Amino acid sequence: MAKKRSSSPPILSRRDVLKIAGTTGTAVVFTELVTSGPLSSEAVRGIGAQTHPSNQAGEPHQWRMLIDLAKCIGCNYCVWACQAVNDVPDETMRWNVGFPDRTENGIDFYMTRPCMHCQEAPCVKVCPVGATWVREDGLVAMDYDRCIGCRYCEVACPYDARRFNWRTPESENALEPTWGEAEVERRPRGVVEKCTFCVHRIDRGLDQGLTPGVDREATPACVVACPVGARVFGDALDPESPVAKEIAEHTSFRLREDFGTEPKVHYVQPERKDA
């Protein structure tokens, strides 16, 4: 068994995490106002859960992702694979955002940020039509046919994970076929879209008896594309899954846990430079 990394003072300070999260006071205030108002009623919040299946396999799962910032080399393979497989041709619409950064302690690293798939998701709480909801397996799902494009969810998300589709998507995807083939339909103009953890792969894989996080065909494209194993995925309820083992072995953090959103993406901090 690999040795557990020794504990040390945090590499990422509170200020670093605030900057990485891309959060704004406006988004937080908006979320608090809307979720405490009439749109927070159980009737509105329950629309999605009452209308949509939450777990095709019928077995309990809790999908999580771990991103090791010490391993990530900033190659952008995860970004490009996501855009190809989910048919996101426009760079401004990227579901998986990546950027170089530096901690207050002088550690250079590359940050990538998909949807956090929060258990207590602000985007779900503000949606007036139940177009987004948390499945029983923890994934934050969307019904693009139900979405009315109000963009409440985009503003409420403290992680800047949602993108509004301003125009009809007609351009070719330059990242195909080099980084993958489109596996889902493009979203129409006037809806908000986001990272899904490649839910189509997960559900299809479970139906075929595959294991997400282990079998490539059932694993998110970003995880499969990573050449250095910086991304790990799996079922947190299975102690033998890749993600459960990584979370148990390494000290990790989640972005803005103080918001109470319970995000399902864990990060391993960059390594400290030698003195």
C-alpha cells in the first residue's frame, strides 16, 4: 500500500480557495434570497424528483471525483476530451474549466473545475420549474426540455459551473475526432448547460455490468483522458473503488465547504516545495 502523505500546513489558504472557487458576493446573496423565498417551497423543489428517474441501475451509489493538484500537469487533455465527448464546440461554453494558479506560499499548480455536483445544490433550490435536481446517486441532473432559460441556476452556483447557451450551436467541433466523438446531443439555444460527470456513460455502463471509475466506457471522459492519473472517479460507497481508496489515503479538501453545499469533487493539495 502506498504511504499516506504526511500532514503539513495547508498549501492552499482560505484566500486561495476563495479565488479558485470563482465565487462572488452577488451570487451568494442571490442564492440566499431566492432559496428563502417562495421558490424554496417543497412543491417547486420536488418537481424534478417526482418526474425523473434518479438511478437506472436501482442500486445505491454515490459518485465522486478526486483531482490531485500535485499530479496535474496542465495539459488540458481533460478539458478537450470533455468538449469532444459532450459536443461543446465553443470555448466560452466549457463545462470543465482549467487555469494556472499559484498559492500564497508560492506553489504553482494547474486548477481544473468541473461541476461540483453538490448534495445541497443552490442551483436546484432556485430552479422555478424543476429542470435540475439531485439524483439518488448524487449527480446533479438537468432536463433541457424543461429548462426555461431564466438563468437563476447560473447566478446561484458559487462555482461558476453553468453556461447559458446564447445562440443556436451550428459550428463544427474542432476537437472531434482527435479527442473523442460526440456521445450526446447538443443543447438548444436558450438553456443552461453544465458538466454531467458523463452521466450517459455511467448509466449505460451500469446497464452493461461495467464499473464506473474502473471500466473506461463507463467513466467520465475527463478521467479517462488524463495521462498522469490526476483524476480519479468512482462510487464512494464502495471502499474498493478507486475514488474511495484515494480519499482514504490522502488528505483532501472541497471548494467552499463552508457554504454547506456538500460538493462531490475532492482535491489533493499541491506538494510543498523543498526549503
